[in-house]
Amino acid sequence: MVAELAGERGLELAWIARRREGGVEALDDATFRRARVVVEFSTPEAAESTLERCLAFGVPAVSATTGWPERRGALAERFRAGGGALVYGDNFSIGVHVFLRAAEEAARGLGRLSDYDPYVQEAHHRGKADAPSGTARALVERVLPHLAGKRRFVLASPGRDPLPPDALSVAVTRAGSIPGTHVLAFDGPHDTLRLTHTARSNRGFAAGALLAAGWIAGRPGVWSVAEMFDNLTREGGST
């Protein structure tokens, strides 16, 4: 999908990883070095080796692989120390990052009121390995500091003990081919506030990754995708 969008926008593709029997075809060093930027959506193992190569060859990278926050964080530190260029994150949807901002503002408004009980829900396709999703974790990180009495999140599970009062309930669904839905809700005695972001396809993630690729090419430093979007959308930010 990234390649499809890139073609529509007139961008030259140096190389596309393609499956073959026994794995994925390899890319020679000379072609790799010529790339202006590398975009990768893969597995943690493949992502790590690809990003190590980017750092070694001085090629800017956009990393959208999920499910490896600790290892990716360590690799990002290596990019910082080595003067590399990297944008990384779990969700490159532009709409998601506006949703996260709105969720944080809602938590500021209702999180201190004991009448309102917050909860998070997320749903993805059956094949998604990590749970909760990286975006759900980012959502929790954004809102938890503003929720009075909440110190942690707990995955909702039928039949378990009652939810501890200091825990935020997070429910996970894996079914079918759902691209991704995330919800933050506050349930009160008289009304409910519910913020929802629903991805209609993976195309939005690809569009955000291409935006990041254009943004990081020629720009030094290590940026989370949230930092990049904040930079792009704040007054006076670079475009």
C-alpha cells in the first residue's frame, strides 16, 4: 500500500521487499545506500536488522512496526548516539494523532470528577499479535496522568475479580479484518462522553508513513510519530 501511494504521488521507488520461498528477497548494499529514505512495516526481527542497516549506511528511516517497544527504544537511542535520522511509532494515521489530543483534553476535563468512570476499547483484525495495541497504549499514556485515582490499566477479562479502583479498564477485540478502532469513554450518571477513531483501511497508515518519509529526508534527529505530527501542525511548525 505504501508503494501504491508512492507511485500515485510520483515518488521513485528504489526497491520493494517481496516475499519469496524461504523468506524475503535480499537487497544489495549499493542499492540500499542510494535510497533517500527507508519505510518499513514488518516484524520486530526484520525491523531491527533493517534499521541497523539504515544506521550503518546513514539512510533516514520510518519505522512503523509494532509490538517491540523496549527493543525499539534501545535502537532509537543508538540512532541518537550515532547521528541517525528516524521517525518511529505504532500508528502513522494523521487522524489518530488528532484523536489522541482530543482524548487528552477530555481527560483533563472529566478525569478529576469522580462521577465519571473512564474506559478504553480497541478492536483489530484477528491476526494482530500485540494486545493491547500500541495505539491503545499511547492513548492510556496520554490520559492516565489526568485521571484522579488511576495508576495503571488492566485488560478486561470476563469472570475475573472486580476491577481495582486504581485501574483503568482496557478491552481488546480481535476479529475478522478490522483495520483498527480505538475508543475512550467516560460514563457518568446522566450522560456518556465517547471519543472514537475508526480506520476504514490501512491506506491512512501508509499515507502517514509517506508523509513521515518526506519529512525526515534531509532532517537530522530521532522523532516519535507524535512529535512529528506536533511539529507539523503547531503554529510555526515546519512543513
